[in-house]
Amino acid sequence: MVPGPPTGAPADRFPDSASKAASPFLLTAGFLAVLAGSLYVSQADPRKLVEGDAFGNAARFLRGGFPPKLTWEFLQQLARPTVETIQISVMGTCIAVLIGLPLGLLATSTLSWSGILHERRSRVGRWALGFVPYAVSRAVLSAFRSIPEYVWAFMFVRAVGLGPFPGVLAIGVAYGGMLGKVYSEILEGVNPRPLETLHASGASRAGIVLYGLIPQALPSFVSYTLYRWECAIRASAILGLVGAGGLGQQVELSMRFFQFDEVITILGVLFCLVAAVDFVSGRLRASVVR
């Protein structure tokens, strides 16, 4: 007599371990513990927004800023810092791309030491000529990112003096580390199938990069670079507080003399700049995606 098929549910050949089943609960508990500790250490208390003179102080600031100062003389005075802010952001972003692109290429594992581009390279050559530059470039990018642009601006002001040039250097170095990190992640996340097809057809390493890697990564490259340009417009207002030029320096002067109506006007100009840059970058993104 031939035995029939089993009627019960098939046993799981790979049952989950107890530690794997408990990991979501452990992660949740760890996150809640970190959140509670952060609330305690940071002294985050929303009640302070409605206690004491919080609303009164904010109201006095707003009363001092309205109506904003819109005299022709003051608007003429803002013309040069406004142009300076745009120039700082453009030049800073260009320097950031010049720093971030080569370092980002070196910091991409699939370009430096792993993946189909390095299948025929010896193990020693892969580590000596690939992994070492990869590790060094990632360390440099981490160092550039770990120091805020405000600190970079302060150091460059000490090095080259007051003016817009320290702001350009600060944005270039700090944003260069950010761009390089994101560029490497974009390159590592592309679809590998076109690369494998080019490699199987006998394409050279440069051809695989130019025709298989760059076309996939270019829209994301342009999108994130333009986003960083928008951030550079806003960052220039902060860098001006340490003497790095632009509208930020005018904000610092107006705040020092309690001219809050001038501050509101400058913030309005910054809003218009950011809106204009957002419009331009949106058009550029759309043209690249098409």
C-alpha cells in the first residue's frame, strides 16, 4: 500500500531563531530608551514655549520688525550683498563638485576594488591599488563632513581674512564632503545588469563607466547637486555671521544694532532668492530627466 501525501502543514526547514524573532522588540526598546535619554539630556520641554515671557519676547521681536524697512536707500544697500550671496553659493557649489566628484568616484567600492570591473585584477593589486585609495577617500570625505561649514568659515576667515572668499571655501569643503558621500552611494546603487552586459560584450573599463554607469547616475547627480546649491544660499546667511560676506553679514550688523525691521527685510530677500533658485533648479532637473 502506497502511503498518501501528508495531510498536515509542512514543517519549516529553516525555523526562525529566538534571537531573530526577538530582534524587532529589542530594536524598538532600544530606540525608545535612546529617545527618552535624548529628551532628558536635551531638556526638550514644549511647555517652555507657552510659559513665562516666551510669547511676549517673540511678540516684541515681531513688533520691532514690522513694518519692514523698504526704503530705496536700504534696498540699494542690499543689492551688493544679495549678488555676493549668489556668487558665494555658485562658486562654493562648483568647488564642492570639484572636490566631491573625484573623491566620490574613489570612494565607490564598485569602481575602486570590487565588482565586475576588477574581476581580472589580482588580489594584491585589488587591495593595494583599489582598497587603499577607497579607504583614504572615504576617510577624507568623513573629515570634511564632520566639521560644520560655520567652523570652516571661521578658520578660513582667520586664514585669508574677511570677505566672501572664506564663505566660498567653507561651502566648497563642507559640501564637497557631502556631495562625495552621496555620489558614491548613487554609483553603488545603480542597476548592475547594463554593466554586466557591457562587460560580457568585451567593453573596456572606461566604456563600462561612461556608457553603463554615468547615464544611470547622472539625473540623481544633477538633482542632489542642485539641492545643495539651494542649501548653499541658506548657508551663506549663517556664514556671514563670522564675516564671510553676503547677506549674512548684513543680518549680523542689523541684529547687533537691534534694527529688526532691517532683519525682516533681509529675510524676505533670502526667501525670494531661495524661491528663485528652487524654480531654476526645478527646470534644470526636468530638462535632465527628459
